[in-house]
Amino acid sequence: MDKPFSQACENNKLPILNVLEAFFSDVTDVLEVGSGTGQHSVHFATHLAHLQWHCSDREVNHPGILQWHQEAALTNLHAPLTLDLNDPWPVETVNAIFTANTMHIISWPLVERFFQGVAKHLAPKGKLCIYGPFKYQGKFTSASNAEFDAFLKQQDANSAIRDFEAICQLAEQAGLSFVEDVQMPANNQLLLFKRQ
């Protein structure tokens, strides 16, 4: 089996790391929801040696993630947990939660389920980091994002670029306060939240 590879992960891993270095400086363990290929986990665990990085995804993606992990052989990088947002989460509490390029892929009911999981499992003063494209006041930030949204909906009618305001509302309902919206390359954002 060929090791899975995402060009998007390769392109955005450094800009994301630059933010996580500061935001996760006081964090000891991170749960990554939707680890995908596993590329992000290897990059972040390599450069954030002070924290334990826990991957999670649906079981179908585990073999690819494990290929990246075996090659990296990092002691602070953990084998993927099975996490399907339709089911209970396989963790008790975590200091921080990171997710990249998930909100626009999963259905809106699953976005709501994600935040229910955050409410239940994120520790007091815990941190949440969400990477991806967003709309603001119902408007796309670029023509390419509008095209991407149309493409997503062709693939799956339940997929869509989400509204920043709607995500913030769900975060607030989950007991989090908004910290920062960091502009990223290729019309993406990194949304940072903290538990009260």
C-alpha cells in the first residue's frame, strides 16, 4: 500500500505550526480529530516535543496514518484512536483539540456533534484549534472558495464551507470563548478558542 499524501497538508503544515507553537505552549496532550493521512500529526509531534499528540479518525484511515507514524518513530506520537462523530469519543479529557479540513467535509449535524464532544471532553481552560475555509456573514472570502464550495456540494450535498459566525455560536454553547481568527495561506483560517 502506498503511503497516503495530501499536498494541502504539505502546504499548510508550517503556517499552522507557527501558530500552534505559541497557542499550545502550555498544553501537554492534544487530540487531533480527523487525522486524515497522518502528515500533520508527524509534523506537529516532531516540532512540539513537549506534548503528546493523539490521532483519531475512522478506522478506514488508520493504515495510512500508521505508515506515516512508523516511518517517523516518535515517542510523543500515538496510534490513531477510532473516532466516528456518530459514536461516543474514545477519550476522557484532553488539554487541547485540533482539527483540520473537517468542518466543510462532514454534514452540519456532525459539526454539531463535534462540538458536543468538545463540550464533554475538553478540560477546563482547554484549547480548541480549527483549520479550514470559512464564510463571513454568508460571504466567501474568495472566488476560489466559492468554486470549492460548489465542488464540495457536487461530491456530497451535506458538505459546505461553514459560516464563521455559526461555528463561533456552537463553540460558545460548548463553553468556549473565541480567542483569535488567524489568516492562513490559500484562503484558509485558523480559529482559536479557549474553555472558560
